Amino acid sequence: MTPLWIGIGVAITILLFLLGNAFRVLPEYERGVVLRLGRLKGKPYGPGLIILIPVIDRMIRVSLRTVVHDVPPQDIITKDNVSIKVNAVVYFRVMNPINAVVEVENYHYATSQLAQTTLRSILGEFELDELLSGRELINGKLQIILDQQTDPWGIKVSAVEVKHVDLPEVMQRAMAKQAEAEREKRAKVIHAEGERLAASGLSEAARELGKNSGTMQLRYLQTLTEIASERNSTLIFPLPIELLGGFLNKAKE
């Protein structure tokens, strides 16, 4: 093979390589930020077919889809000096691809680090009970702060969720005892309320029965009937003289 044909083959290879780098296809969820000789060139490109000048143009792909970032567990000391571990989930997406490329070196890493530091500083302002019972308030506060701080990077933080709070074993036992004591207190209150209502009902029944002696006698006979039906043994009860008063009066007449 002559040097001429070798030179032609090399030229064709270089030409195919340049043509291959000149065409890019961006899907619907991506945009391309083009730098021409290091300078920003217009608005973001895409979606669809993009034609670049080989060697001169450099395109950086930026995804517009929502990113779900899992914040690793952070050691936090609450306002009431309880040491806990908390992890969270951050949902964010790129709204301005140019700012995400120009204003920050790595927007994903920067957002992750910012989420960790914000989580530690904000949760340290709450007591343990507030942290466990007021997660919606804490999530909203974290989302607002992260969204404000990432806005210059073209990032929109849509939600922050505190996922898990890991308590020390000693604190878990103390909270279990507290919960058990609270349940016992409620049970005693309910029992006392039931006793009060029962006493009130018995008092009202006694007043109603005391208004009419005949009613008292009928109630006494009914009680005897119920006891006799429940037991097979012979029972002897003293018979109140008031029960016979009506019969004695009838006999005298």
C-alpha cells in the first residue's frame, strides 16, 4: 500500500470521527449547554437533533427529571441535648440548565452537601418531642431553606422528607416506660369515670325505688327469682315485714 492510500485512509477516518462528533440527539428530558471555545453559546439546546462544530463546540448534557437523593444518616444533638441519627430524602430537579452548569461545579454533589448541613443545623433547633411529633412542620422548613439556597444554581427543591429517626437504646426504654405509664393513667381515669357513673346510676335508682314501697317489694322478689334460677341449692332469705304489710292489711279488712 502506497503512502498516498495510507494518507487517504487516515483522512477519511478523521473525517468520519469529526462527523460523528458533530451530531447529537437529545431526548425529551435532557437539554444541552453548548460552550464554543469556552464561551456560552445562547440558550440550552434540545430536545432532538443537535449539530455541533467538531473540536470547537463542547456540549454538556443536563437532565430535567426529578432526582431522588437519599441523605445519609446525620449525627444530631437536639435542643434538649439528646444525641440521635436522622436521615432524609430530598426531591429536586434542574429548572435552569445554564445556571446548573455555569454557577456550580457539580450541582448534584453541592445539593447533597447542602442538604446534610441544613439537616443538622435545623433539626438541632428542635426538642426531641417536637421532632417526633412535628415532622410536617420540619419538612416544610427544610424544603423552604434548601430551595432558597439552591435557587441561584437553577435547582428547584420540591420536597424534603425526614425518613427515619434513630434513638439511643436508653432513650427508647425511657420512652417505652413513659408510654406505658401514660396508658395506665388513661386506664385508671376511665375506670374512675365508670365507677362515678355507676354510683350515680345506683343513687338515682335508689331514689326512684324509695318513692314507692311496692316497687321495692317487686324488685326484691325479682332478685330472689333471678338467684333461684341461677343456683340449684336451697337458699333461705329473711323476708322483710314490709313485704307482708299489704297482705296483713287485706286480712284485717
